[in-house]
Amino acid sequence: SVCFFPSQKPKSELVRTSLRLLTSSAYRLQSECRKALPAEPSPAPDMQLVTQQVIQCAYDIAKAAKQLVTITTKENNN
């Protein structure tokens, strides 16, 4: 795992919230991508649904990353 704050837990609740969104979205993205490659005996996934979920996960990851950049930039400028 990537550690943005190696020496301490982030103090800002906004940073913690963004990190939680980033982490949970990454896990969801991994799970959704696995659904797109099912084992042979399982029924074929609903690819439209899987695609929508992958797009939503990617959006959430981008949103969390943008929040982190915005927050840390503001904190570093203070």
C-alpha cells in the first residue's frame, strides 16, 4: 500500500475521509474488474452493469485524489 503520511496519521478529517474514499474505491474497482473475468463454470456477468460500476469506481478514485491534492496544497501553503 502507498503511504502518503509515513510519520503520523493525518490530522485533517478531510484528508482521512479522502484516503478512505480512495482506498475503498480502489478495492471496489479491483472487485468489479474480477467480475469481468469470471471462472469458466460461472454465469457470464452483466457487462453493462460491471462497466457502469468500474466507471463509478474510477470516478470516485479521481475525486478522492483531487480532494487530497487540494487539501495538501492548501495545508502546505499555510
